[in-house]
Amino acid sequence: MLDLILSNARLMGTDELTDIGVREGAFAPPEMEAREVIDLEGGLVTPALVEPHIHLDAVLTVGEPRWNLSGSLFEGIAIWSERVQDLTIKDVKRRVRKVLRWQLANGVQHVRSHVDVCDPELRAVRALLELREEIGQQMTLQLVAFPQQGIQSFDGGEELMKKAVGLGVDVVGAIPHFELTREYGERSVKFAFALAAEHGLQVDIHCDETDDDHSRFSEVMAAETIRLGLEGRVTASHTTAMGSYNNAYAYRLINNLRRAHLNMVTNPLDNSVLQGRFDSHPIRRGMTRVKELLDAGVNVCIGHDSVMDPWYPLGYGDPLQAAFVLAHYGHMSGHRELKTLFEMITYNPARALGIEAYGLEPGQPADLVCFAAPTEMDAIRLVAPRRLVLRGGHVVARTEPARTTVVWDGKEEAVDFLR
Ligand code: FE2
């Protein structure tokens, strides 16, 4: 006897309707009887969504202590350095607890958060480490030691990184394009790789997040990955400068990124508004070469980056909203590309984060998301609500789809925005 059957599901990447069985918290073949049956009415079903890049310590701080009037990255960094002054563990936890709930409601069950370590007391790191324990098995949370002000260019930067690793973060970060010199940047990348290798941790670096085509630290990451044998365990985030490189250099770089099995994270929400700020027309898009990387066989994921912080005042933690923006900003509106966008918020980031028990096959943990839309195209088009989120076979979030009516020829009729 199964615990649950979800009937009339349309699994991502398929056209037919199918039933999904759940027994003892895992997916099971659906042939048998079940104690409970839920009819998904043809809704699209995916595995748990995976958020590979967010800055939880900064969420919901927009307007504190002042608003970012220019909307630029640099004004955002200046405001954050002021806000950090009155950070407390309680303040961080209160904001993060709220956003984790938003993420779960959106179907996100695995989160990798960068956490600023440029604070001699490491308040944000301590708060997030406590929360990682507190949330237990409800979601999985990976923490990246992220030096917002640099490792070589911030007083005591190396020591703070080591201290964060000692406290128990999962991943080592860096921000080489923000260091004072090219040499400092290269040294910071090598430092991060050495620290990660020494402690058996993964690497995830904010790399080349600038429109400056001279910012070329992704090549250093590829070289260090190969040299230390860390293939598959390293992620380069943002890499927006790649959009400004000449084609000959980009071709060579992409080959080396593939050779190093680097995971890439593009953050369309933040970077669509933060980049291109020094351009007069034509204004560059300021994004990495998503389609060329995918064509080369590189693992590319979509990240959300910010939720209502000094860099990005919008967002509610929904990866589908980021995918919607990438469909436009990244020219990914082709029919198969719309399906690829779903891979980029599920299987691709699961691989980047090293999540092994993942997917909809029998035996995997019964973690899934059912959308209030029948296809990938409709789900992206409508940024469709998550009607059901399952974790370990239990319903952990529900959304009642909105009911809309119009009055036409004097009669009220329902509108569902589906053809
Ligand atoms: Fe970021």
C-alpha cells in the first residue's frame, strides 16, 4: 500500500499525464493502492527547485539606512557597508526566517547562500550557521564564506575567511574583480582554492561581475580547478564580463571552463539592472554567455541573487521569476529553450551544489513541485503559482490559484489565461 498517489501529473520534459507514487517519504512505482490520492489535474511537476545563489544575510534590508537612488552596484555596496554596522544575529535571523518561508512556498528546497565575512565579529555567518541547524530537514542550506570587500584588500581578510571555515561554512568564496589590483585578485582566487582544498570544501566565487573586459579571473578559476583536481566542485557566479570579451578570447575561455567542469551561475534579476551602468547607447546587457556555455556542454544555473536589498529592491525568492527574465534578457524564448530554463532551476543547480539524492525517479526522496499550469511554457509565461510543494512525501506548501472573472455582455465569466 502506497502512502500517496499524485494522479494526472505532467512531469517536466514529457507530454503525457502520469501518476506518481509515494511510500515512506520516497517516490515509488504508482501501480498499487494508496491511503490518499491527490488529483493534480494535469499540472506541471518538477523536482524541488534549487536556489544556487542568494545573499540571505542582506535580504529585506532595502532602504536601510538609506535608499539606493542610482540603483548602481557601487552605491549598493556603499549602503551595505553602512547597514552592516548595526547587524545583529537576531536581526539577520528574523529576516532570513521570513525569506526561507517565501522560498519554500515557491518550491525551493535547497539553497546556497553567500554570507558576508567582512565583519570582525562574523555576525551574519554565526546567525546563518545557527539557522542551518534550526531548519533541520525542512530545507537544505549551504553557506559560502563571501568576502564582500575583498580578501587581500580588506584588513584581516584572509583571517576572517579562515575563521568562517573554522566555524563550519560549506563553501569558500572570493570577489577577485573587486580587489585593489589584478594581482590581488589572482592571489585571492588562489587563496580561496587552497583553503577549500585544505578543508575538502567546494568553491563558489563571485567572478568578473563587471562590464570591464579586462576582468579575467574565470581563466584563473579554470586553471586552479584543473591544477588541484577539483573538477565539478567549483562554481563561477555572475561572470558578466564574459558578455564584453572578444569572441576569440571567449571561445578559448569557454573551452577551458568546460575542461575544468566548472559550474556557472547567471543572475538575471540583479545583473539586468546593475550592469551597463557606464555605457551610453548602445547599453550592453551585462550578462554571461549563457547560450554559448550551454552549447559547449557547461553546466549553467539560474540564481536569484538578491531579495529586497541595497542592490535589488524587488523579488520574492522565486527562481521562476528569474527564469522569466532570462527568457527575455538571454534570448531564450525558443520552444526548447523554455524547457532548458526549467533545467537551470532544478537539475543543473542540483548538480552544482552536489545534491545526490535528487529527481523524480522511484527511490529518490519525494520532493516535488506542482505548478498551476500545464506546460513549461505556460508556467514561465504566467510565473505560475505553486499549487503544491512536497518534501519527503508531505505537503509543505500550498497555493490556491487566484480566481479571476470578467463581465462580458453583462454576464460574469471566468478567465484562466490558458488557451
Ligand atoms: Fe551575488
